[in-house]
Amino acid sequence: MIRLNFTLVPFAALLLVPLANLHAVEPSSTRELPISFVKKHCADCHDANTSKGNFRADLLTKDLGDQKNIKAWSRVLARVQSAEMPPPKKTQRPTEAEINTALIALKTAFHEDALARHSESGRVRLRRLNRLEYENTVRDLLGIDTPLRDLLPEDDLRDGFNNQTAALSISPVHIQQYMAAADRALEAASVRQARPETKTHKFSYTHDAEKSFHGHAHNKLQCNLRGDDLHFFLDTHIEVPAYLRQFETITRENPGRYRIRITTEARDTTNGEDLIFSVWLAAGGKRRELLGHFDAQHRKETVVELTRPFEIGETIIIAPYRMAKVRIDAGYSVYLPDKQDKIPKGWHAISNPNPPIPTVGPGIVVKPVEIIGPLHEHWPPQGHRLLYGDEAELISVVDIAKTMRVPDTILRPVRGNRQVKDPVTIRLPKEKTEAAIRDTLTRFISRAFRRPSTANEVELYQSMVRDRLSKGECFEVALNAAHRAVLCSPDFLFIVEHGYKLNSHELAARLSYFLWRTAPDEELRKLADKGDLIRPEVLRKETSRLIASPRIEGFVRDFLAQWLNLREINATTPDRDLFPEYFESIHDGRQDVFLHGSIVGETQAYFRDLLDRNLGAAMLVSAPHAYLNQRLAEHYDLPPVKGAGLRRVDLPADSLRGGLLTQASILKVTSNGANTSPVLRGAWLLERIVGTPVPPPPPNAGSIEPDTRGATTIREQLSKHQSVASCAGCHQKIDPPGFVLEAFDPIGRYRDYYRTTENGEKLKNARVFYGGDYGSVKYLKGATVDTKSQLPDGKEIADVRAYKATLASRPELLARSLVRKLATFATGVSVEAEDEIVVDAILEKSKSSGYGLQTLIHEVIQSELITRK
């Protein structure tokens, strides 16, 4: 156990523990390094006279205790392993056997030196849970849905990941906020009233409580009420959405988990098409979070069921998607549910109380919404029982206050702006108090610390409870003093690993935080308690179980957010004039949230499919299929796809799509919203996908400013950099993939010309939907996009198809890069030269599967990168 002072929480201990792990054995300087290979094949270009790339091969020594020498040898390993060096064009190249011999010697030297240095401390130092892991862990521990992440400081990044040991610092601010988060979590898990009754409600938008919506001048004609049903013929007013106030009233009294059933139907579409609507979590009349887009099927009632927690005063908004476009495309008015040619000239619905007789046209019917809740599988809930034990009984706070000191937060608890009626707290049986407290703390500490608690630990925390009780505090306050200390302890906040070889509990934590982003579940804990998890066959079976679980979605989302930098998907907003297709309404600047969510969803669904079907590494860059829905197929100019849900679709034989590189999410995060940069995209691809990152540019390299006027092309600007010796080497690698991706604009659409704002040709016939109607585009046709380029080995590539095919022909290169990213994400430590020999073993065991994604994950977990500290 890591000791601490619980009064101010373990700041000193947090700092001291990592220092203990810095102890290392002195590295050996007698490892066999391929000096002769370097002298024979590298020194002629990298000696004192030439020093190409500012690298001196003739200065390399056998001393791996020298950091400068380690860095130089690491550079040799990276360049030779990726086949960049010796240069492909060189006439006197070494044989494959010579290269492999040199690589094995170098990797072995690195690895043996690392084993000597890490024989006690291991390669992974003490790692703090990042914000996401902390929130997930507390959620699963206490069975609560309370947001905690935003209470904590942002996590720093290292090598693109926010769970890196070296970046996860600890500060007094962290300690203060961990205390606040613990208090919030404990309050959320503690029962304050008798079990709320689970009720079933049916709420119609025709109810008087919803009159602010259906009585609004804009809404009352185009969002008609027919009996108990709501008919959407147009989007609602932006400030007056279909906000279900009746449900808001319920959650103000009884927040919690509810099941929502929304029944819809599409009517009168031109060819029997389905229509699309969205559901939002809302509060205070405003949207908070998109819950999804769904299909209203033509002439068929369809139920969408959502089960989720609702905080105090939260409700839902139901909104039709692009109904104005649907109606205009079908020839109907956007002012009335009628044909355009039947609307008198100059007539406007809001100012004319006597509309023509409607013929209706496309619309979405919403039946009364069924809501069931609050839902409680057990009472008291699991978190309450974990905190206070099975012996605790709920009793009136008033009764407890007669003999014990009870704070106002328990005596007069408030939910929202209302005081809870008849509040309750806990009482422990007098004759069993000590035993009940000990049993409760033993169970809670073991769960929180992700390993069995020790008798000394339990006694330490129990003494805190005794102290509070002796001062007259009530049971809940006394126990929560210990719980709060546990939740602020290093054993909870950090992933603590003691020995060089992980034990079953440490391995369970690594596995669970890797694949589920949270603490081990009950099944993993049972295996760890028995010591079975260290057996390879058991570890493999559990890995398969975790991958097959729906909870693997947490891994997919977070890994892609970090590996592919999808966390930055909201960092830029496309230029409205240049890329109006990305907006649901140009005039008020509302982005198309359906499209925006679909581009991220495409990448997540595609990666999940690679995982589920164990598809090979070549599929990362090239595939005959994509994950599309109606909006995304339209965005990509592909054959129509029906519905809101993403599904696997076979692509046309000549399609540019397929694989990660041409997905709109990737193309958006590698752009600035108005322009694209071959340098940014090329460097991103080399670092994230290919695994051959280029060094940062020299200080005097200058920058390339986008020219939205269209006066100069990006190729013309980059040609200046390629003529500078200090820049040419990197740009020979960066520019080719960057240029082929110039075929795609900042919102991921294919283009054969650049859009500009000043210098260009006016597009007379180009029109776009602006939210309420179609209009002429504001952008001009600029220079033609040129995607042709030449790879460093001299191979000419014409477009993205040729480049993807070239990458796909080297699956081991792609798999090696992915293994490094997976291992970094799993351990919180970047893969270095000393780990490459382990990566080789992983790749060799995965080769027969074509480097299938699931196989790679299995072999990473079986390797010493995971099973050793």
C-alpha cells in the first residue's frame, strides 16, 4: 500500500513513488552493434565531408549508455527498417540478408540493454488515470451516471496520447479537484429518499404544457397537431423546438434513468422514401447533446427506444431533419403543407390567417411519447450498498439527528431548486457496527484499489470512521470520510504495479483499461483473485470476451480519438462561403450535425468492422467497401443509400473511397476549415499510419500560408521548400502523400479544382441548399488540383488510388505502425527502439492472419509489453 496523509491527501507520496522507480542498473557498453554494416553502407554519405541530413554515421559508437549515441542508433534503426536507408536508388545496396542481420543485431542490443536497465523498475512507471479513465472508473464503482470529467484539469498529450505516463502530471489543483469529484460522486451514490415509484407516462405535444411550442407563429402551421399526434411538415423555429416540457416536470422531481419510446411514421413522400429525425437531450429550452438520428418509415409506425439517465430538469427535443429540402425537392411549399403552385403569390403563412386547402405532402408523424421511469433494478442501488454495506438500513434523517450530528446536506437535501421530502440516511445495527464497518470498507477498498485490500489498510481507514463517530458524526458522514480518502488515494488514482512481472490483478487492470477504458469487471476480478489470468490461454480467452462485448466501443472511440486525432473533429468550422454543403442552415451558421456525426461514426464503424472480422492491416488504407448512410453517400457523391444508420456498403469498382485515408473525418482534422495543406496531411499520414514520422522543420524553414484568393497553388509554394537542402529530404517523404490527398477538400468531398473567394471563374449553374431554399454558390472555380507526385524511391503515382495500392502492398509496415500505437495506448509508454524486437515477434505471430486487427491486439496483450512492467 502507498501511505499518505489523508488530511491533505497524498501529494508528497504521489511525487515520491515515481522517484523510486527511477532506479536502474547501469547499462552495458559491450553490446554487439552493427558498426561494420554502417561503415560499409552509410558512412560514404554520412561522414565529416558529406553529413547528409545532418547525420554523422562515422561518429556512432557501441556505448548505449550515451543518450546522444542512443538517439543516433535509433535513427539508424528507423531508417533501415522502413527501407528508406540505404537509399532505394543506391546501386551498391546491401542484400536483404545483410539488412536483416544488421537489424536483428541492433534490436537485440537495444533490448538487452533495456532489460538490464529495467530489471527492477520495468519500462512503465507509475501512471495516473486520465480524466476519462477516472470518470469511467468511478461510474462503474458506484453505479452512477454523474459527470465528473469536467471537474478535473485537462490531461497533457505526449506522442498524440493523453494517457502517457510522462505527460500525466499531478498538482495541488488535481488534488483539490479530486476531492471535489469524490464528494460529488459520493453524494450521487447515496440514497436521500424512499424508492421513487416507477411510472409509465404518455406525453402528447398537443397538451397545453407544450403550447409554447405548438402555439408559436412559425410552428403552428408547419408543425400541425392532428388529434394526439404531431405532424412535422417543416423544421421548427430555431428558438422554439419541440421541447417536451411535461417530461421536464417529471425529471425536476425525480431525476434518474428513464426508458423513452418514440413512435413515428413518414407520410406522402414522393416514392415512398423514409424520412429522418433527430432526438436530443435538452434542458432550459436548449439542446445539450445529440442522442441520435433515426428513420421514420413510410406508412409504417416504427418505435425508437432510448434508455439513459436524465439529470434534474432534463428532457428531450424531437426535430425533423432537412424537411425544407425534402419538401422543395418534392415540389411542395415551405410555407404551408401544400403544393407550391397552389400558394398565392406574396402569401406568407405567418401573416395570412386563411391558408389555401392543404394537400399535405411529405411529413413526419410523431405519436405520443411513452416514458417509463425512474428505473431501478435494485433498491438501494448498487453504489449505495457498496458504500454502506448490506447491514445498513434506511431511516428517517430526523430520527438520526436526535442522537447524532447530521449536516444540512443530509438533513435538508436539495435536488435542483427543491428540497427533498422526508429525507433518509443510514443506520448500522449497534451490536454489529464495528464488524459491519470493517466488512464494508474491506469490500469497498478492494474494489477501488483493483486488488484485495490488506488488513492494515482496512484498519487505517476504519480508524478514520471511528474517529468521526467518536465525535458524534452520523454514520454516513463517518463512512464517507474514509470513502473520500480512498477515492483520493494513489492506489485508486494511479495504476500501481509493483513487480517486474505483473500479477493477475495488475494484468486485469491493464487489460480492462486498454479494452474497456475502466476498471476490471466482476469476471476479471474473480479470475485475478484465483491467479488464473497470468495463464496465456486464460488471458487470451478474456481478451476475446472483452473484444466481443459492446463495451469495446469505449476502446474504439478513445483509441481513434487519440491515434487518428479525431478528438480535434470540432476544432475547426468549415468556411460557409467555400463549403456550404457542411451546413444545415447557412444563414445562422448551423452545421449539419447529422453529417458531422456521420463522418466520425463512419471511421468508428469501419475500425470496429476491422476488429470484429479480424481484417488485415492493408484494409487500413484500401478496401472495397465503406460504412455509409443516406447523408454520407450523398456527401461522397456515391450511389444512394437508404436510412440514417451506418452500414457496410460495397463501393463501385473505380471508387476513390475505401480505407481510412479518404474518410471525411480524417480529411477534416488534417485541414483548417478553409484550406488543405499537403504538408500537414502528409506529415499526419507518415506519423499516424505509416509509422515513419519526419523530424520537426528547422527554425528557419518558414511557413506556407494558404492563399484563399487562388493566386498561387500550394504546389508552387512547396517547390521553394524542396529547393532548399535542409528541407528537401523531409519534403520528398511528406509531399507525395500530401499531394494525392489534395483531391479532397476540407470537408472530405472529392474535387478537381480549388474553391476560391477572389481569383477564379464564376460558376453560373452551381446551386446549393442554404437551409430554407436553394441558391447560387458564393465560391469561385480556382486552379486545377494536381495530385501527381513521385515517391522517394522514384515511383510515379498519379492519384490516391495508386498511393493506397502502394501502401497496401506493404502490410507489415502498416501493422508495425499500428502495433506501436496499440502498445502505447495500452501501457501509457511509447514504443522505443528497445521494444522493436518484441514488435517483431508480435508481427511474426500475426503474419498468417494478414496482420488481422484482432490478432494484433491478442498478440500485443500476450507480449511482454503488456505482461511485464
